Amino acid sequence: MEGTLAEVSHDDEQLANLIARRDRSDQAWEKARAACGRLYSRHAPRLLAFLAGRVNPSDVEDIHQAIWQRVWERWPRGFEGGHFRGWLYQIARHLAIDQGRKKRPQLLGESEPCDPHKGEPEETLHEEERMAALRRCLEQLGPDEAAVVRARLAGESYEEIAARLGLEVERAYRLFHQAKERLQACVQRVLG
Amino acid sequence: MKLLALDIPDNPAELPSWLERELVGFRLGELVAELSAVSGGTGQRPSLREVLGGRLQATLDRGLGELPAETLKHLLLWPHLLLDLQERVFNEGGSYWERLGPASGPPAEAVERGRNRLETFLGAEKWLREPLPRVLALRRAARYFGPALVGLATAAAVLFMVSLSQHHGERPPTHVPSLDTAWGWNKPDAFSANAAAGPYLKTLADEAKEWFNKRPEDSIALARRLTEFRQGCAMLILSDHQPLSPADRQWLVNRCRLWARNVDRHLNALEAGVDWRQVRTDADETVEKLIEALRQRALAVEGKAVRAELAPLA
């Protein structure tokens, strides 16, 4: 798909311009197709990562496909030059909303238009289970262990934790690593 | 299943680079879920702008190393802000972020599958723009729009029957497909009004699975089978799905529009001369994914129902 472009580096906007001129000739079409392939190689991994954090796992690839099809279909009308990446993620965000499968509608940010499917925030089963299992396993730790884990995952250093909880720094370190092993084993057991 | 959050580095100096790699990685959603379960903040969630203040642009240019330890703590305490930040980074992040290797990438097969689908799509698009003599062009257009017309004709027929029955105060009759096409969502009893939401979605998944009951062995048979499947999509889009909540109904219809579009693409590819075996493989993949999506939704719906039942006991 990327074969017909000379091996020079094009920035996104240059590639976008090639695509915008696709209807001029067969040659232009082939260049546009190659440019689209290059943009895909450049952006697909992060676009997939973006979707993975926002839609259900079983929807990620379908929405990803729909984004690229929409990008192609909306050219050159939809993209009038400028920042291609911004345009791409705008499409991605809108498609994720349109499909009504956002895991956390409230994550869209304060300035976003209203999501028509916004009901109760819908975590995926996968992540719901993960969260529930972790909470349950955390309850099984001793109070010091649980407090150290909470503090560490809130970004506190061992020194800060030790001072706050009245522990030796070494002890705080040991408690965390001990709890880490227990939590990992417990979650593994709960989720199979 | 490995817990990601517990890999938080012991040395605070390494926290920014660890978080950066997770931020551009494929499993950020999982990390956010874990952090939320363990240490999520309470009260009104602040915005990214409130937390980063005037440092947002510097962060987009040069990474999290620009942020004081207290700000990083806020991000961990309000982990959903990490998703907001990820979006800003993917949108506007400078070359610093582009060079950064992710902690976890998407599966290589997913990237490859997407590339193949895009190639098939572009192949069909190219075919559609080829100049043709007028008559041939019309014939091709008829073939191209065939699946859409099938859907529209089905929709029109269903609407007509619905309006007719409403006029006579009767329940809308289901369509009466021929025996050959009465499979999957085309069956007269495909959409039961009496099931609970979870089983209803599972039944839809089982009905979709009937796609695999017959394996077309040439392009014409495959085109026919795809057209029938597409017709079933139209039925699904136009039915009222009484057992489902409005949100689930909306999800199903939106979802089905996407599936219908994919089926149209497979037909286009077939008509564009793509090998029927390849198209059948692609179509199989579409159907497998839609079955999986329906089953996942059914599980989520059932889980929600169980939680609602248990809530008063908690």
C-alpha cells in the first residue's frame, strides 16, 4: 500500500495533500493510496491505544476501521489543510461517542458536547471485574499493607509514607513488596 | 492477569518516565481502572487544566519531567485525567512524545488486520471511480447499490407493513421471507418480544452464527449469502427490540449500522474482483466480531441486572 511513494520523508500534511489530489489521475490515485498507507503506519498503533482506553475491547478494531474509512471518504472536503493529527483524533473521538460505547462518558472533558447515549457510565466487564477483584483483594491485606499500597499508588515516596504512618522506611518498602505479591496472587486467583 | 499499577517505580525520580510510557501505551485504560480501584480521589474531579495549570504546553513539548512531584500525585489520585492527558498528547504532543516507546503496544495482528481491511476498502473505492461507458456504469452502479437497495427495499416493505397494521390497529406483522433466506435475523421469529435483555442479545448472537451454517463456494453464492445477511441487518435496525432498554436498543442499532456497512464493503470488494475466498474470510471475521460484541453486551447487561438485584441487600 505504501509502495508508490518515493522514499523521502513526508510530513502528515504533505501526505494529506497527496490524498486530497487523488481524483486528478490514476497516478495521483496510486500516490494517494500509498500516502494513506503511510499515514496508517504512522498513526494506527497510537490510534488503537487511544481507542483501547475508551471503548469496549470488542469494538476497538471495528471503530478503528471506521475511522480510516471516514478519513478517506471525507477527504478532501472534510480536511482543509492544517493539523492532520488533530483532525484524525477528532474523528476518532466522535466515532467513539457516536457508537455509544464509551466506557466513561464523563471522561470527555468539560467542554464536550452532550453524549446522546450518556446514561450511567459503562465500564467494560473486563475492567469492572479487574477493579472489583482488586478492591476485594485489597480488603484482605493487613491495615498497614493496605495503607502503604494506597499511598504508593497515590505517588507517595517511602520516606513520606514512613513519616506519615510512623514506620521505618525499610519496613514501608517491605510492606509494599509483600502486599504487591499477595495482591497479584489474589487477583490471579479471583479472576482465574 | 498482571496488575500494572503495582509496577510503579520505587524511586520517585523514575515515576515520570514510567508514567509517560504507560500514557502512550495500549493498556492505559487498565492502569486507570486499577488506580481508580485503589487510590481514586474523592470529591469534584478537577480538570486537566486545573491540575497542570500553566505547565500543560511544556508537558506536551517535553514530557512529564516538567511536572513537580505534587502534580504527578494529582494525576495518580485522579487517574481519569491520564486519559485526558493521553488525548492531548496524541493530538498535540511534540517530537518528545513521538519518540517515546510505549510500555505496551497494540497487538501486531490488530495493526495488520486494520491494514488489510483498509487495503480492501481502498481497492473497492478505486474500482468505483473507474471511468466506464454509460450503460456499463449504470449496471455497475446497480450492482454497487444492490445491497443498499436490498436494505432500503426491506426497510420500505417493513415500514409499509407496520403502517398498514397500525392503521388496522394490529400488531406489526413480521416479514415473510422465503425458505432459502429464512435464516439468522431474517427468520420470522428472530426478534422475540418475551425474552429478558441478556438472553435476547445472546439469541441475536446465536442467530448471527447461522452465517457459518452454509459455506458459499463461489463468488455468486457468497454475494447471495452476504445480501441475505445484509437484509437481516436491515431487519435488526428497523425492529423495536422491546426487551432492551433505550440505551441498549440505541447501542444495538448503532452497532448494526456499522455491521451493515461492513457487509456492504464485502460485497463491493467481491464485485470489484477481490478473490471470493478472501472476501469470505473477511466476512467471517466481521460476523465473528459482531457475535462477540453481542455476547459481551449480553454479559454486561446481565451483570448489571444482577447488581441491581443485589443492591438492596448490600
